Amino acid sequence: MTDDTSNAVNSGPVLSSSDMPAVTAISSKSGTRSIDNDYLSNLIPELLFEILFHLSTSDFLSLVQTSQRLRKLTRNNAGHICNQAIKTRYATVSALMEAKMTKGWLTLTHPSILACEEYMIKDQWLRRQLFPQRFALELNNKIRLSEPGPLYLHALEEFGDQVLAVFQYHALALDAPADTRTLWRVNLPFMMEMDRLIAEMLRVANERPRNRRLVASWRER
């Protein structure tokens, strides 16, 4: 899935590379035997990052399990890799959703998105308290898309095109050039569609064991 940066929606400025944290290089100790002899394992970090920026999170998760050096390198530079992948492949969508840096990660920060996420989690908790037997098997949302980590990138991979299409469709319905603040503030059909997408993103993020492994693989130290 690639991001269409040629659309007419006014998305505002995209974060520059100056916002990125410094890359942590990994050097092997002298006298130690190289663990990995494959091509990727022996690339310098800068070239390896360029490859990782274009991998899906599922491919990335599989790749890092093949090499101890890759696991260490990606864990030490997890935020940098994820942020650059978002900027490279989903710059427009990320700007439309007003992603900002939080603890070294690009994360969702738009008040409407945060409110939707908070409502869903509280609503689920209340239903569990009122009807514990009825909702005993219901999904328990523990992963938040607004938390710093790799799940925002994973959500963009699965839903980025849909989010962009919603913005473009409702922007075309406006008499004036699209202003995302206007869409969020007064366009009820737009807000309802975005609430539906955020709800689906949150559901998918929590229902797949692979996503919990993804979070763990980036956060382990």
C-alpha cells in the first residue's frame, strides 16, 4: 500500500527529518565471531534502515527473528525505523490525522481520534461490569493506537487507503478547498466514518496475537 501524496487535500506540514532521533549504530566487539553471515546482517545500519523503511510490519517481524544483530539493531532504533517508514509511505495520511512525536514515536494526537478511542475502551469496560457473563468472551482492548509504538504504522498499512479516501471524498463535497479542521469540526458524516475506521483499527489491533508480538518485539530491551 502506498500513500498518494498528489491529492488535493491540504494536509499541513509534514514532520521534517530534523525531528528524528539520532540513529544508534551497533558495532561488534573486536575478537568476537560474526553470528550472521547473510547479506542483510552484514549491511551497514544506514543501508539496512533504507530496506526496513519499505517493509510491512509483518515482513519485518519475520525478518528480525532470523538474526540476533537485526533484533538488536531494530530495538535500539525502533522509533526511528517506524517514523521513517510512516514518512516514506504514509506522509499524507499521517499529516491528515495530525500525527505528532510522542516519546520518540509518531503517534495519533488528534482530539477527535483520542476521544473515540477513549469512549470505546470505557464503553467496553462498563458493559463488562454490567453484564460480566454476556461479555466474558468479548475482546479486551488493551492496545491503544495512541500509545507510542509500532501499532500506528501497522494500522496505516491496513487502513491508510481507507482513511485517505474518506478525507478526499468529504473534501470534494466542500465548496471551498479542503480544510481538515473544518471536516473534524462540522462535517458529521465525515466524523461518523472516521469513528467507524478508528473503531475498526482498534479492534484489529487487539484481536490479533501477531500485533502483541509486534509490540513486544519493538519494546524489548
